[in-house]
Amino acid sequence: MPTSAITHHLLLVLLSLLLVCPSLSKDDKCHMEDKRVLLKINKALSNGHDLWTLDLDCCSWHGVTCDDTTNRVTALAFLQIDLPGRIPEAIGDFPYLQTIIFHKVTNLSGPIPYSITKLKYLNFLDISWVNLTGTIPGYLGQLKNLTYLNLSYNNLTGPIPSSLSQIPKLGYINLSRNKLTGTIPASLANLKGNSLYLILSHNQLSGEVPASFGEIDFRNIDLSRNNLQGDIYMLFGYKKTTESMDFSRNMFEFDMSKLQIHKSLAFFDINHNKIHGSIPTVMTELELQSFNVSYNRLCGQIPQGGTLQTRFDYSAYFHNRCLCGAPLNVTCK
């Protein structure tokens, strides 16, 4: 065979290999099925201007992460970008997707699509600081591998779905800064994983904190700025390793005098409630970074020691019924 014919034949073989094995082509490194889904998302959210430089390998597109071995898309992240429209249904068509992030995405609105339930490997869902509307869908409970859920800073309404308790590995829940109503589901007490974060602040939640929450060892619990009431004494205890508690601006009522508190507590805020009794001396044993008991019904002398006087001024204590002692300018009788 002439040299030119051999060269021509080799070129044809090489070309056929590139067509059959897209992974050999630099431009087609990521899986072609995933690329088709990305192109659908690009069409849905681009508003006439492509989100990515489409002639590049889609595993190198901004916000797209692929597995190093399989080249399947495992993460999709949109951060601080203007994307008009809704979250596309196509987002549920990545069979190996583990992470979804839409954070500070302007002009993104609408609900969370049902197609998300197809993502059986999804463990990290962050759709925050956008304009989600509607209710928190109960079908999120189908995401059995989810460990992190952040839907904060949106316009979500309605109740917290009890189906979240059906996610066995869920350890972080942030639903703050929405317009949620109703009571806190007692079923959330089924989430008994270590280091549980529950952040429900700045909503319109009402009723009492479920008594079953006394069985949970929270790492961080923030129920501030709601319309909650009742006793929350069960959330405290010497065996509770909670680091941060914020119950401020509610209508909670309990006797603070006999609180049992683990030394891990560093952030404590109960301002603007109806809490009575006195500040327990155990507070002097803590390395508190933040502390506020103002606007309650506390009485008695502020315990001396620890950080209660050295780190916090009168504003952490004022507007109580009859607290006295430093740092307040009120002499104890």
C-alpha cells in the first residue's frame, strides 16, 4: 500500500476512534448524556446569552464538576449570577449529581422542580438568597442521601413539611428568612444524627417547640424571630453539647434559675422573651462568645466571674424586672 494511502487509512482509523470514544477528544471529555442536559439548562437560563463557552470541554465549564474517573457530572453550582427564569426540570436528569448550589442568583424564581426527586445520590442542596416561591415541597423527603439542606433567604410560605424527618442522614437544616407559618413538626425529632443544625429564624412560626426535641443533642439551634411560645427547658442539659442557642424575640417562658448547661455552649441569646428566675452561676464557667438576656423578667444578682462582666456590657442585661450587679448600674439590696 502506498505511503499516502497508509497515512490516509490511519487518519480514518483515528477519526473513527474519536467518534466512537468521545473521552479521547479534549472537547468531549464529559459524558455526552450529561452534556445534553447541560445544554438544556443553558437554553432554559441563558436568556439569549450562553452561560458557558460551549466549544470547551463541559467538565471545565464554570460551576460544573465532574468525577475524575467517570467524567460524569457530580456538582452544579451557580454563585452570584443573574439567571432569569426558574430552576429547569432538566436538573433532575444528572444520574450521578451529588451537589446543587444556587446562591445569590438574581431573578431566579418559582418552585423547586419535582424532577429533583430523581437525584438518588444528591447529598448537598443549597438554594439560598434567590426568589423561591410556593411551599417547601414534601417530596424533598424522597432525597434519602441528603445531608445538607439550605433554603434560606427566599419567599417560601406555608408549613415545614414533616416529610423532612424521613431523610435519615439529614444533619443541617436552614429554612431561615422565609415566610413559613404553622408549627414545628414534632417528627423532626427523628433526626437524631450527631451535630444537628436546625436554623428556622426570621419566619412566622407559632405554637410550642415539640417536647420530643428534648431527645436531640443539637450542635446549633436558632429559632429566633418567630411567634413561638411555651417552655424550652427540655433543650438544655449537662449532656447536651450544643454550641449555639438563639431563642430571641419569641414568647418563651421558663425559669432560668436551674438551667443545666454543658461547657460547650458559646453563643446564647434569649432576649425579648418572658423568661423569669435568675441567671445561674454555671454561666460563669462558660467561654461565652455571645450572650444576651435583655428584655425578659429576670431577677437577682448577675453572677460574678467568667466572661459575664469582662466581655458583655449592660446592654446584654438591661430591661429585666429586677436584675442587679455589674455590669448594670443597679446595686443589689
